Amino acid sequence: MNPEFHLLHTSWQQGSAALHAVRRAVFIEEQQVPEALEWDGQDESCRHVLVIAAGNRPVGTGRMKPDGHIGRMAVLQECRGQGVGSAILAALLDLARQQHFAGVYLHAQVAAIAFYEKQGFIVDGEEFMDAGIPHRRMIKKLAVQGG
């Protein structure tokens, strides 16, 4: 990840304004996801990762539900291709390992499958529509850590 960015672990209670801003820009404005679908009422129970750029500007986010479901991965369009998404995913995978999950899963937009495959995820299931966007379920097994 570009050194101009830094990654923070946060909760919805602490980081909601920044998390909200990134997800609104990417999902609601860019991808036309209906607002009622984006705000699913589950954020308060999730662990969140936030990437901040120069000027304290939020540029990326992701979350993990208590069951290991990774989601709401979003990076502002002008910051893509700079390692932000990979850093978010790595941080969420580290959280899953710390919680001793045997594996994690996500619902990838079909256009993002190659990104997740590079991170070791494999497609697990048929294509389905979510918020008018084609998705596939993907899974990743995690190595069990000793100790």
C-alpha cells in the first residue's frame, strides 16, 4: 500500500462518519445500490477497517461480521490500484485469524472475483444478484495458528 495511506481498526460507533462517507461514494453514488440495502443494520456488530489518506480523508473500508463474513469492501475510485483494497482484506484476514476462524467467506461482485482469487479465495456457488449487481460466494480457508 502506498505510504501516503494508513489503515485503522475501528468500530461503527467510533468510525461511522468516515465509513459512511466511503460506502456512500462507492456503493450508493457510483454503483447505484439502493440506500435501504446498503445500511443493513449490521454494522454495529461488525469489526471495521478504515484507510485514511493525506488530509485525514477516508478512502477505503471493509468489515467482518461475527461469523467471518467479510463484506462492504470499498475503495474510492481515484485510489484504486494502489494496494488499498489488498491492505483492507489482509487486515480483515488477520482479524479472522486472531479470532481463530477456520475460514472466511464473502460475496464478491463478479467484476472483483480476480482480485479475491489473487488473495487465495475460491468461488463457492452459483452467480446471484445482490442490489442489482451479479455476485458469487467465495471462501478462503485459514491456517490454524498454534498457541
